[in-house]
Amino acid sequence: MPRVVVTATIPAGQSISNSIDLSAGDAAFCHMPSGWTPALLSFLISYDGNTFGDLCDQNTREVTLNVLPGTVIRVDLLPANVGWLKFRSGSRFGAVTQTASRVFTIIAES
């Protein structure tokens, strides 16, 4: 199964990353930045790369993860063929500014 590797960056002083196109594969793993300022990790998804919404579960609860810097997390919580994705430091009601640029590497399977 071929792999697709893409990166997203939360710029210093911000809490939301640029968008990445995951239409070529299903996200499997995410390498967390080693310098992550402590915060939950949440997600925004889009079907077209322009209109984004918070990723919530079937009970309308925002999907958030407690994460550790410099680890690899399995991201099977993202829907298959998610389309476009942004990372958010913190939650929609409590964004956390990152003190430096934070790069996420996603490994997707096509």
C-alpha cells in the first residue's frame, strides 16, 4: 500500500495550522512536534479546502486528543477520505497559542 507524507505547520504565535490535502489517502499516523506547547490537539476538516468545521463525534462533542511532544499518534479517529485538514492547538473554546512554529507530519495510506 503506497504511503503519502504531508506536513502542516502551526506558525509561531498562532493556534491553527495551514490546511493539508488528504484526498490522496487516509491518515494513519501523525508525528507530533517535539517542542509542542502543552495543549489538547483538535481538528478542522473540509470537503473543499475553503469551508472548515470542527471535527465532532456522533454526539456532537468536539474530538480532542491529549498529546505528548515528539510522539507518533495513530489518527484512526479521522474519517476516511477526510479531504482537507487543519490542526488546532487547544479546543474551539480554548485555543492555545504555540510559542514557536510546530510542524506535523502525517503519514497517509492510499
